[in-house]
Amino acid sequence: MAATGLAGDLQWWREHHGSADPAAMREVLSRLQAWKAQHDQDRAGQPGPFLKMVWDGIFGDDDGAVCDAIAELEAALQRAA
């Protein structure tokens, strides 16, 4: 069974890195950007620096992977244009 959601999008990008259809890349990029925007909004809503630190401890790896994938997808789409 294929992974879905954030994990599925990141797995898809790892598997199709550099050989994906631009339309599919734009679709995944859109979902990752939406995840990042929601993540940043949720983090900003954490009351106080301690809970922001806890948030980062829980979601920091996902956030980093999403930021990397967004940058790679944007670069790949620019090369494909």
C-alpha cells in the first residue's frame, strides 16, 4: 500500500526526483506548500516559547524535509520550463 498525505508526497518526490511529469510536480508542490503554510500557522499559535520548542521537536524533521522538497521541486520546475 502506498503512503498517503505528507509521507506519501515526500516518498513520491524521492522516487520520482528528476523524472516526474511537471503537472504532477506542481500538484505535489501545491500540497507541500499548503502543509508548510498550515504548519507555520499552527506553530505561530503555540502559546509561549516552550511550546514552540516542543512543536519544533515534534515536527522539525518533517518541516525540514518539506522545505527541502519544496526547494527541489521549484528548481526542477524551473529547469523543465
